[in-house]
Amino acid sequence: MRGICWGVLLCVGLFFVGSVSAGEPTWEGVEFAKVGEVSLKLDLYLPEGAGRREGVEGKTRGLPPLVVYVHGGAWRAGSRGKPPVSDWTSLGFAVASVDYRLSTMDRFPAQIHDIKAAIRYLRAHHERLQIDTSVIAIVGSSAGGHLAALVGVTNGDRELEGTVGDHLEQSSDVQAIVSYYGASNLETILSQSTPHGLSVRVPALELLLGGQPEKVVALAKQASPVTHVDKSDPPLLLVHGDQDRQMPVNQSLELQGAYEAVNRPVTLQVLHGSGHGGAEFYAPPARDVAIEFLNRHLRERRGSRDESSSSATPQGVRDVGRR
């Protein structure tokens, strides 16, 4: 954030909540970038006791690994408030819930540019925020699941990196992806949709892309995670209800297939009888699958880096095969 005042607990656009209850952010309303008059902010949820210690420069051991959460809302609504994964702090994770420009404000790829800017900001300020950003998972629900998957499979993509924010020297790469009932192929989503799904997705895609996918083919491809999948992509967890009338479960099946085709680690958890979202997605046993996935692909990789800084494990080496 420009002109951030780290020497005080309260400054313009930044609030530190010294004593927080479960589900409340530790840092609230942190401005990570500004686009014109639009202020983009994030809320950071930390495990109990974190964020209140003096940082040690360059040290990440003992700091919580970071989950960046992207909200849903058909790309045109929703907010960063009250993310359904905020209670993951009780399991040792830091959770940053981030803003992005809604499609009513700007078309794609503005949303991806904003989320990548948030990740760069968090890396630039990880010592003050008391988080470990050496490994980051991106998680999203519905439209946020689509955006999370797209951010994850476009590590290093210059066109989608954007120039939002003040920390372009930082990496926006993520090391794991969790997509809850998100889109993966904007060219096929309408043909797979129920009448209810069409009533939601047709106007939503019009706003996001500035036209229907068949009219803006190149943009629809760029906005589709399946078209970006390659052998360097982070491990992926997909969670989808088989009775989802709004987002076809075939969207997750397509992304699973794209990952399998290049032999990247992918898990699809189907919630039988579940629709588009609901508490069951974020409670045990579904939550346990997500946490086990993150523990394997974040904590394990971080542990290997802590053990030997001189021989860091390349991305993907420890994550061989498909669960």
C-alpha cells in the first residue's frame, strides 16, 4: 500500500485488530493497490498469537503458511468479507481475503490483474504481517474458484500478470490451488448448463467478457483455466457438488482431465447430493480433504526448504503423480 504507516497501528485504509475473536480479521481493510479511484483491499486472518510478535528479517520458520481466498458472486457481486475458510486459522493457516474489480466495473482480465497484485503485496510485506509467503495456496468459491484456478495455472504469464500495484518486483506465483465449484472452460460452460444456470451465466459472461464466448473467442480462451494447463502447474484440488444447477460439475471434470493429460497432481472431490455451495463444502469431512491437501503441498514443501536452503526442491518434484 502506498504510504503505508507501519510505525502505528492505525493509518489510512489499514486497521490492526489487536484482540480478535474466531472469524474476525487480524488486519482489516489493508489497501494493496489503487486503480484510478478504486481502492483494492484485503483482510488478513491469522492464527491466535500470530501477528503480534516482532518479525525476524528473512526468517519464515514458525510463521503460518498463507491461503489467499477469492470470493464468488458471478464475477459481478460479492465481497471479501466473512470468507468461509477463515476458520482455517485454527488449523495453523493465515487467510487473506482479497478484493478484485467486479465485472460491473471492469472487464476481464482486470480481476486476475488485481488478485496477482494482492499476492505480490503480501509477499512484499510478509515480515510485517507475520506470514510465510514462500509457499502460497490460492482458494476460491464459484466465480472465485474460476479466478483462483486461473491465477494458479498462469504463474509467470506476462499478459495476465498486469501492472496493478507497487510491487512488480515480487512474484505472484502460487504453489497450490483449491477451486470450489468453479468454472474452467468458458467456451463449453453454456452448452453444459441447466436453464437455471443459463439464466445466471449468460448475463454474467456478457459483463465479464464484453460479449458471449462465441463472439469473443480469444478472450474466452484466455479466461479459461483449461487452456493454460501445462506440466509446471501447481497441485490442484477441485470440490464440486454433483447436483449443482448453476455451475456444471463437468467444468471440474474438464479441468481434472486437463491436469491428468500432463500428469500433474489433481484431486476431484465430488459432494454427492450437494448443489452450488453450502456449509457442507467447508465443514468436515470435506474440509478435512482440503486441509490434508494443503498440508501435503504447502507444509511439506516448506519443510523441505527449511531443511536445506542450499538445495531447494524444484516445484513439483515432491508432488509426483495423482492422488
